[in-house]
Amino acid sequence: MAKKVVATLKKGTGKNFTKVIKMVKSEKTGSYSFKSEIVHNDGIKDFFNNK
């Protein structure tokens, strides 16, 4: 399934998007989790600046 998603992102307007992964620390337990999204290239800095 992942191959299909990657293949569709390489065609046409899919090149304008990037999959970003951010590590987020939990306030209660102190453990880390990962938050991932597919974001437009213009919004990458906003994704990493927001908590």
C-alpha cells in the first residue's frame, strides 16, 4: 500500500507535497510519540513550529 501512495505523489501536483514526521514529547509521561502528516511544501515550517 505504501508503494501506491509514493507512486501517486511522484506524478503531477504530488511533487508539491512532502511527508513530514515530528517527534513529540508527552507532558504527562515524558515518553515520545511521532506525529506524521503529508503537508504542502509551503506549510512545512508551520508544521514544525506548531506544538
